[in-house]
Amino acid sequence: MRLAIISDIHSNLQALTKALEVIQERQVDEILCLGDIVGYGANPNECVELTKKHCSTILLGNHDLAALDPSAAEQFTAIARIAALWTGEQLQPDHKSFLGTLPYVARRDGAMLVHSSPYEPEEWHYIFTALDARAMFNSFSESLCFVGHSHVPGVYAEQPGHRHVNRDGRFIVNVGSVGQPRDGNPKLSFGIFDVENWEYENVRALYDVKSASAEILKAGLPNALGERLFAGL
Ligand code: ZN
């Protein structure tokens, strides 16, 4: 059984379409989504529809919540707040009610899945570094926890010295972002987890950044949201 784990699509239809193409080529059995389907990009409705169609498990992200409840966007940067309000206006009512049903946490095949962090998932803490991750290992009992939220892919081991996911250690794995990578690499990011062999791979792929950026401009969203896609920031 091979699982594709995607996260942080952020209404980027070009990136999501490409990710689904790559996933299909990679003979994956199931797709799980760690949340933030919407926010920042120009195609929230299409992205909700596609995610709903292709993913067996979908979690709630902070930008999904902010599109439903503007008070959840109060801590956002100015451009993120503008995008959240715009997204809230664009989303079809049935897509809004669907987002409203999504859970914060799921458990699957010995792994915990969460949008932000295993510690207080509703508080949207970020994991950027090994130090951030180290503080979180007491917050879950599984040996593996998949996260998104920071848009920076990475594998963090509880015990130093483990660089790849294996059965002997415990790991927090950030699958990165499909629709707005922030590690200086504009290629979309997601993970493939082989449940039998307990192997994890971070997959990167080029997508049509130009079109995604042009759609953002056309929608009247802040310019910077399109620009950052070229830099992967
Ligand atoms: Zn996000």
C-alpha cells in the first residue's frame, strides 16, 4: 500500500493538477490531504472539488478555517488576510459546508496526520527546525507523524542520526506544500509513504507557475502572491 500525502494546495489549480498527474504515474493506492486546500491562490472552488474527488482523508487547515470564519484570519499577514476574505466570498456554499466538516487530526496505518503540529493541533504551531520538532515528540504515541503548514519539506527524527524514515525510529515528516512551496524551490512538494516497507519519499515536480501567477493577478489578488511562486518563497 502506497499513500500519497499532499498538503497546502492553497487554491493553486495548476499545481494541484500537476501533483495529481505525478501521483497517478507513481502507482499510489490512496491520496491523503493535510489541509489548506484554499487561501492565497485564484481557484478555491476547483481545488476543493478536485481534493474532495481524489482524497480519502482530508484535514482542516488554518486557511480553510479562515475562509469560513474571518476572525481566524486576524493573526495572518495583511496579504494572507486579503486572500482569506476574497476566498470566503468566492467559495460556493456547498464547498464552505464541506470545509466545515473537516477534522484537525486523523490516524492511519500507525501514523498520525495533522495540518500543523501534533502538539495542540487547533493552535496551528509551526515546525520549521529539528528543535521545533524535538519538542513535539511527546505529543503523539505513533512512531510517525505527518505535518504540513510550514510549507518547508523535511524529515525530523526523535533520535539523532536517523536521516530517513525507518521502523527503528520515530519521525515527524513535513510533506511540504503543493501550491506554495517556501524552501526556495518553486517545484511543488508532496510525500509518498510505502506502508509495507515503511519508506518515505519527498517528491518535487515543476508545474505551470506562470499560469498560476497570472490567475492570481487576474483575480485581483495581491501581486506578491503570484510573484512568490516563482521564487518558491
Ligand atoms: Zn498553508
